[in-house]
Amino acid sequence: MDTQKVDLFMMINGKYFKAEHLNYIREKLLNIDETKWNRIMALDFKDPNSIMLVSLIGPGALGVDRFLIGETGTGVAKLLTCGGFGIWTIIDWFIIMDLTRDKNMEKLQAYL
């Protein structure tokens, strides 16, 4: 793959992944063929900062943050327990950004 395309992808989408995954992603992107490239460019990644904002305000306590990153079962459990009686909500404030980055990585790996 063209190095410039890969560098552009990394500049635009690097914030959606953990720092330790960036070198791995770059290496994989450099070795893919053109047909996969178009599908990867069309992927829609979740912004960890937006999910964190949802988690901090009201809807996060009701599991909306978990629904947004694709964890429906956890979102339902969080909704039914009102955020684990508040404890789960507070824990999510610290881990939701990493969970979002992990989900983005899973989505990308499906196409690599």
C-alpha cells in the first residue's frame, strides 16, 4: 500500500486507537491490497472523547455509553441496575475511553 495513504489514515484515525496499537496498525496497512483499503477507509470509528462525554453526563448512568460502543448486554445490565447503583457509572468514567479504543481495534482487525 502507498505510504502516503497509510500515513494519512494514521493522522486522521490515530486518536481512535491505543498508542501501543498504532505501529501494528501501520505495518498491517502497509501490507494490505487495494481492495481491502477502500473498505477500511469507509469504516466509521467511535470517538473515545464523545463516548466519555456521554458517560459523564446523564445518559451514561443508564448504559447509553455501552450501547454506543456495541456492548448491548452490558448496556442493558447497566440500565436495569441504574449504573450498578452508581458504582458502575463511576468505574466507566475511568475505563470507557480504553473500551472504545479496543472496540475500534476489533472493528479494524476484522478487515485487516
